[in-house]
Amino acid sequence: MEKPIELKFTILIEKNEEGSYTVTVPSLPGCITQGDTWDDAIANAREAIAGYIEALRALEKPIPLGRGCG
């Protein structure tokens, strides 16, 4: 059985005026999420990235790898 490939993506986290956080993934266009806390934002980013990758695979599209990914 093959070991799963681990991909790493750079995320950008911005604190909003109301105190929540917005997360974008620069190398995955349109991959944006948010969280009420820092930890929620990170967890939601992991889920968003996983869903994005799953959709790309289902559509047989290449997975874009940005700087620091691999």
C-alpha cells in the first residue's frame, strides 16, 4: 500500500474588524474560508484545501503547487 502524498500550502490569515479571521490560499484560486478564532480559521482552511483538491481530482485537473508546496 502506498503512503499518501502530503501537500503543503501557504495560507494568508487576516484578522477582521469584528475579530474573526479570513483565510486565503494563494496557490488555489478562489479557496477562501473564515473562522471565529485563529484555531477555527486554520481548521476550516484545512477542510477547504481538502475539498478543493478533491474537486480538482474529480475533474481530473492538475493540482497547482505554489512556493513552499510539495
